Amino acid sequence: MPSPPSSIVIRRPDDWHLHLRDGAMLGAVLPFTARVFGRAIVMPNLVPPVTTAAGARAYRARIEAACPPGSGFRPLMTCYLTDRTDADEVARGFGDGAWVAAKYYPANATTHSESGVSDVRHILSVLARMEKIGMPLLVHGEVTDANVDVFDREAVFLDRVLGPLVRDFPGLKVVFEHATTEDAVAFVRAHAPGVGATLTPHHLMINRNAMFEGGIRPHLYCLPVAKREKHRQALRRAAVSGEACFFLGTDSAPHPRAAKESDCGCAGIFNAPAAIEAYAQVFAEEGALAKLEAFASLNGPAFYGLPANEERIKLAQAETRIPNTVPAPGDTLRPFLAGETLGWRIEA
Ligand code: NCD
Ligand code: ZN
């Protein structure tokens, strides 16, 4: 087998699914993303959530103010859908650039989704309008039915909710966020190019065993939860396939350590400190570094109808050590792969 290249140059990547939080936490985590990514789709699950165009504009201004000088990072804002979302407000905000997409959280499916959609029937008029104006719907694809096993909630969502939805709205652009199963990969392939999916570094690197290795590992708990090894393998094959429907979205979701290491630890993995290095490692392991640029820098913008970034970054085979902790307001953050070493590094 030919040995992999020791460095590659790719267009500057974007992160098509990111949690930046707000206030002091925003200031603590944004530099990690702005260091490498040109743009990011910023999730709207603040408390309270971003439901108005004015709220999205104000949040974007706070992110821009928190950006390290000269980074050139551009946040792309999203609208948080609720049972009461007004189609006109969604369309107005899309038309004047306040936001580029809307996020559908099934109510209580994940962190800060309490105000989400309790039944998809409540947002049918919004979806019809989004289909008409070409505005992407970003989906957290898990049912919340307590009778459904937590590891099956994604597959059941595809059957019960998303399948019927794409039949009823065949022109609606949909991003199935943070896909974690072979079922989701197959669904997305079957419905491409109107449906795409983001894939996270952690779901490409760990399976559900990792959460219980030697004890309970709260920092590897996120939603959708990591699945069996066969699913991780399916996600890896999708990521490195180069297919236009699969693109980079870290779902980096910082929570203070005390909130993770708790009687009821919250969901979310903070992977921003070494996200592109982690993806590079996965692609190198799969012998597919030549496909990294499509996944990280080309497929996402093409799906959203945006130009790819013009700048390039260089990744070289060299060690990146992930810090044990990252400072955060009043606490610390424990990053994904804390204390470990990856084989790829960004070179100036
Ligand atoms: C996210 C968060 O913390 O905001 N958590 C997570 O486990 N991924 C919410 C989400 O994307 O589900
Ligand atoms: Zn998320």
C-alpha cells in the first residue's frame, strides 16, 4: 500500500453544526473554532432560544465582538423552531440574511430543547414556506418517546417523522444533523441531494463502549448517543466517500465540568480544540486523505448554496497534544480526547 502523504493542503474548512453558547463561555470557546474554520452554522439553543430575526442579529453581533482580531470567522445564524413559530418571521429573517436555516429540535430531545417542537404538525406551514423559499431545515433526529430505547431513537425518528416529512415536502432541503447510525446514512443517501448530513469527529472515533471504559465517562456522553461499532464503521465510510451529501459538523457542545460530572450529567462533547486534526486522523486511518477537502470544505458550502472558502490551510503529519482542560468561566472544560495526542497538526 502506498504510504499516506505527510501533509495536505485543503481549502479552509467550515463547521456546519456548532454550539458557541453566549457571554463568557462564548469568549472561552470561540477562539478554538475561529482558529481554523472560516464559517460555522451556529446552533440557536441558547436560554432563551434564538427565535426571532432580531435575536439572531444580536447574537451574531455578540459572536463577532468575541472573535479574535483578524480571524475572519463568519457565523451563520439559525432560527430555533417552536410550536408557535410564525412562517412570515422565518421567511423575513431568511430574506434579509438574519439567518440561513432553521433548527428543528423535538421538544426535550436534548440540551436546551424544552422550547422545541412538541409535534411536527405544529410547524407544517413553516416547513411549506421553507420549501418554497429554499431555506434548509436542520434536524435533531431523535424521537422522545420514553418507550423507545435510547439507542433506537434515531432510527425510529427516520421511520416515524423524517420519512413522512420528506414525502410531504419533497423540495425541502434537510440536513440530518450529527448522524450516528447506518440507518441515517442509508436514509440520507436515498434522499440526496435534497437531504444531507453532518458527521461529528466523536461519532467517527468512538462507539458506545467508550462511555463505559473502566467506569462511566461523562465527557463522552452526547446526544444522539454514540452507537454500536457497526454504526461507527458506516459513518466512517460515509465521511470518506466524498459523496456530496456528507459534510463536516463538529457538534462541539461545551458544558462546564461540574455540569458534566454530576448526578445528572448533561449531554454534549467539546471537541473544538482539535476538531480538524481529529477528522484528518480518521481520513488518514481510512487511507482517504484525498477526500478530506470534499468533506470539510466543499460539500457543506455546495449544499447551502455558498461559495467554498478561497484560503487554504495545511495539515502536516506532526503531533497535536490535546489539553487536559480548557479554562472556562468559573470552571473548566474537558475537551474530547483530553490529554491524548493526534498525528496531524495545522501548519502556518
Ligand atoms: C448539544 C448541546 O449541548 O447544546 N448537546 C449534545 O449532546 N449534542 C445539543 C445537541 O446538539 O443535541
Ligand atoms: Zn448540536
